[in-house]
Amino acid sequence: MTPFRGDVLDDVALLEAGDPGAMLPAVASSAAQVREAAVLAVEAGVASLAADGRPRAVVICGMGGSGIAGDILGGLAGLGSPVPILTHRGYGLPAWVGPVDLVVAVSCSGSTEEPLSALEEAVRRGCRLLVVGRSGSPLDDLGQRGRAVFVPVTQGRQPRASIWALSTPLIVAGHALGLLHAPVDVVEAAAVTLEQVAGRCRPDADSLVNPAKRLALDLDGTLPVVWGASPLTASAAYRFACQLNENAKLPAVWGVLPEADHNQVTAFDGPFAGSKSSQNEDFFADREQDGPDAAQLALVLLRDGEEHPQVARRAEVSAEMARERGVPVVQLLAEGDSALSRLASLVGLADYATTYLALLQGIDPSPVDAITSLKQRIAPPMLAQ
């Protein structure tokens, strides 16, 4: 059993010293991001996207934290969306996308090559366009060529810490197009929810009462498996896993019920589960790798009040089976009156928890050196200079 390490997370000076990139303050800006981005979206004329009627489909093009903005829109709209919502992560566009479709290009920096490639193709095909990114960037310039509605993103944060600046314009647009219900008061309520999360999870809140610090302690030394139980919590689960990757530099698996019960659940009987039956144990396994410090699975279930009854039953049974096999289980219940507030409550908590988990392990959550190095290695020669 992992010894209590809350004293590490309760030392505010130590947290500040370990967070030179100011990830915690960036996470705390989430409510302000929602409010600012909502105003910028209205000023940009996002509502005008509905002037030509509802598009046949909405295709959101983005990578990393920018791509998750598309998942958030799709998760909020859920099965009730009157048109398909697709998040496209890659170059170009699917062959079927054309002038009757809305293409949304999202890039915090405005220079990510994949959404630039997709936007270039969308301009060529005459698609309806919404662009979210840095003012004066290549994405902005290309969008102007296609007469796109452009919403600027305030800079100074890591893209993954700008998730609400990137996703709120899409939510405002989705409401205008009738894809989801997110009027002004619902958007403001979500900002209030994020403020409440920030208050409970602030650095000077003791780990005994701080839910994000408690969650970080629960996940310390584990290999997290994060499952959603609805379209809404599925998008939160993917976001959670990505934040574990980028903030805590930790591998993580994400899934959504009921599908995860048809494949990922079998890992509860594997070598990373908490207990192993003697008849399945490999006699020739290296016993030094099975010591008390070996990482084991931990199941994180993201729950929502609007789950299919059978999916809710699957979640409970899955948790029960995990515990029987020695896999610790954490269940997080979404809070709020609207889908947007419920999603915000889960994303906000996960953003804080993954940052605290990094700091607990002595890791600076801000840098993503592997991504930076990879981009430099694959950049065309002229761009690499």
C-alpha cells in the first residue's frame, strides 16, 4: 500500500517551485476562459453560421488539446445531435466532405500542420468554415481566404491548458446551429462550476479535503484505466487520459462503456491486476518485477446521471469485478444541472488531479519535450531551420 504522501502536495511553496511553467494557475483560469471565449465567439459572429441553415455534418479538425475541443462538442451533443459530428485528426479531409458541411479548424498556435492541411482542403472544396486559433497565424490567414468565421484564442498557456478557450466557441456555434442546448445562462453556469472546482482544488486546500489531491494520491504508482459511461463522460475520459500523458508523463488507457466491457475488462485478469490466481501465474516470471512497488491497474469510472440503465448496471458490475481482482476503483460523479456543467466538473477535476500527480512525482507538468523533439525531427528541412 502506497504510504500517505499528502504532505508533499500540501506544501504550497514546494508546489510552486515544482511548477515553473505555471500549469496550476493555467488550470485555474478555466472559468475565465469560458467567459472570454463566449464573448469573443459572439463578437466574431459565430451565430451567422446558422444563416445558411443547418449543415449536413460538422467536421472538427484539430490535434492534441485542440482536437479534444471537437470531442467535447460531440460529447455534449451526444446522440441527440440532428447531424453527425466528427473529430478529424489527420491531414486532408474525408472524401465526402463538401460545401454543405461545416469544417471547424482548431489550433491554439494556429500553425499545427494537420488542421492547416485540412483547412486548405476545406477552402478548396468551398466548405462552410469556422476557425479557432491565434490571430495573425497561418490558420487565420488561410481561413480568411475561405471567408471563415474566425475566433481568436488568447495566448500564453499550453494548448492543453486552453481547452475552454478552444472549445467554448464550438459550443456557442453548436447552440446557434441547434446541435445542443447551451444558451448564455448555461455557459455562465459552466463557468461557475469551474470556479467551484478551482475553489475546492486550490493549492492551499489540504489534501484531506481537496478532491484533486486525493485523486492524485489514489493514482500514484498506478496504471490508470479511465472509462466513461455516456457520450459526455467518454469525452471526459479521453481528456483525462491525455492529461495523464502530457501532465504526469504517465501511460493511460481510456474507454467507454459498454464497449470497454467487451475488451479492456479482460486486463483485470492480467499481469497488472492486483491479484493473480496461482494456476495462471508464470512459474518462470521474474519475481523481482512483482514486488510491492510494481505498478498496477487502477480503474477510474466517470459517471453521469444520464446513463443508459444497462450501461449504469455494467459500470457497477465492472467496478465490483475490478475490486474482486484487487484493482482499486475510483468513481467520479459529474455535477451540475446541464450537460456542459457536468462535463466541466469532470474535466476541471481531472486537469487539477493530473497536475498534482505530476508534482507529487517531482515532474514539471508543463514541458512536453518528446512532442517538441518529434516535431523538430519530422519538420520539412526549410521549417526545421
